Amino acid sequence: MSPVKRQLPHPAELLELMTFKKPELDARKRRLDAALTIADLRTIAKRRTPKAAFDYTDGAAEGELSLARARQAFQDIEFHPDILRPAAEVDMSTEILGGPSALPFGIAPTGFTRLMQTEGETAGAGAAGAAGIPFTLSTLGTTSIEDVKAANPHGRNWFQLYVMREREISYGLVKRAAAAGFDTLQFTVDTPVAGARLRDKRNGFSIPPQLTVGTIINAIPRPWWWIDFLTTPKLEFASLSTTGGTVGELLNAAMDPTISYDDLDVIRGLWPGKIVVKGVQNVEDSKRLIDRGVDGIILSNHGGRQLDRAPIPFHLLPEVVREVGKDATVMIDTGIMNGADIVAAVALGAKFTLIGRAYLYGLMAGGRQGVDRTIDILRTEIERTMKLLGVSNLAELEPRHVTQLERLVPRASNGGVLSAASH
């Protein structure tokens, strides 16, 4: 074998082979551009946010099994692509609850959002409006209904409602949201009392934040968060008359465990737009709700933040769609961390999906620009997945494109065998 012939490199050839990347001087843009996945945004968020605030966002109830299982369910799928089916252009838009959305997901309601990053719901609503997707304001949001409308004046705003012990507070919020032009109400049913969010208890997380030796030490490498917190308007909660105590204590003081179908009927009578019920966790309740005339349901276990070991929404989806999908809009949240998760949900019959933590990781990583980055990452992942499956629009996605792989299989119970769908 003859030896490799070597020569001194010619300067002109070197210039052709090597190019130098222009440095990005904007530190925020630099770190967000480096984030290629939602997990990358989570890593940045954890680095930049005090532990108590980050853990409030990142954590779930008790052993956090519901959240872990929901995320695992999306990983435990197998896609079945069609070959030689050109999908050079992909249409990711959809019609949902009487209006358009440029993408098959919207931003879910999140409480205490400005504690995570000072721009809070304003950043979420603005980013959603720019992307052409719906934004949902929580009853426990830290930006008023009217200010969210101002941040997203021409986009779609939805409102999430808790029925409070003082019913007039809830009724007043419903009327204000209607007056501000919000088009959809999410009536939430999975929070009669607060779940046991153990990270918050261990961190001593409270509203307003309580200073301890631990929080001060944790704050030292994150001065920007405290500067923002201390130099921006005081946190205000439209639905709470007092904000002293842990999140669980505030929820238990405000929520009413006697909430019933009668309350749903009252709210239905007050609300002029579309109404969906959030927190549905079995087929039977799905049927009852459709019979009561709601416009849609959201399969959700509240991001694992309420009942631990709750049903996995993604596992419930196919059976619920078979039973009520022709009569109402079926949506899903909990555990979505990738655009492929959204594609899989749509393929199995979900009309729409909602993202919570994925949005908040972006917010904590970089404010409004971070939320824009979240949406851009998911958009790119959805588009790429659809092209690789050989589908050009959402309507072409079908159950045959996805197989749900079994990890947790119910055992025999009382002499009988539970169906996998009942898990």
C-alpha cells in the first residue's frame, strides 16, 4: 500500500474549508439558541431560577409517579411511517372550538406564573398570539384578565376556572373573562383540595417567598431573579383575598370540595362561549359530561400535581375518543415534552393538546424569548415528525401511525382481568 501523499496546506484552500462563526453577543439569545429540546430549556431554567420556584414548577404530588408515568407513556410508542409519500410541505394548522390555531397545541393554564419569571403570563400570551395559538389564563394567574387581553389583543385567549368557596368570586371572574372577549372556558374539576406537593413543603415555598438562610444562599448565584422580583409590581391574584402561606394552604382555603354538576350548570348558564371540562380521568365521566352539553373535555391528571398514581391521560385517549369523539372535542395535556408527543396524540384522536411545564421551562430560561423558543422547538419537532411519517396535514394522521407499547399492564382483580384501557 502506497503511503498517503502529504503537502503543506495552501492558505486559499484553508479559507474554503474553514469558516468562523460570528459570535453572538446577546447572552440570552445565545443560551436560547443553544437549546435544541425542551429538556435543554429545563436545564437552563434550573440553572437560572431559585430552587423553590423551580421545584414548584418542576415538581408534582407525593412520589411524582403520575407525572413520570405520563411522560413515559409518550416515550413508549412506536411510529409507523409511510414510505414514498412525499410531504415536502406540512400544514400544522387546525380548527379548535370554533376558531383557528396555527399549531395543534396551546398554552395551558399555570398558577403563580410571575414567581417563576417576572414577565409571567404577559410573555406567554404575547408569544401565543405571535404564534397564532391559544393562551389560557389560570384562575390563580398573576396577571389580570384585562392585562392578558392587552398582551394578546388579536389572538385567542381562554380562561381556566376553579370554583371557589366564595362562589361570587368565580362568577365575577367568568363575567370579566367574557367581557374581555375570551372565547373558551376551562372548567377544572380535579382540584377539590390541593395535592401533596412535597417539594414545596421541603423547600418552605410560600406566597410571598419567605427568606431563610437556605433561600438566601440559593439566591446568591441568581441575583437577576431577585432583582426582577423586587423591582417589578407586586404579585396580585384576582381570585385570592390573601396570599400568605404555602401554595397548598392557599388552595385548600380557596377551593371547595363540594363542587358538583350543579356548579357546572350554573357556570354554563353564565358563560356565552365554548366550555370544556378539564381534569377528566375516565370514560364514564366523559360520557356524562357530553350528555350535559359541554363542548369538549380535556383528559388530564393536572400534570401529576393532584392525585398521585392517577390514570395516564395518553393511555385513556383512544378509548375516550372511540366513545365520545364524534360528539365532542377531546383534548389532552400532562407529560408533553416533545413535538412527537403531540403528533402521537393527534394520531390517536386528540383534537388538540396543551403544554404547561414545557412553556414554563422556556419562560424561566429566557422570558418572552424563551417562550418563543419553546414554541419554535415544538413546531420544528412536529413538522419533522410529520414529514418522516409521510403526512402533509393533521387530518392525515391516523391511529395506524402509532402503537402504544405496554409497560404497566393491569393484573387480575377480584377474579377478573382489567382491560388495559382501564389503567
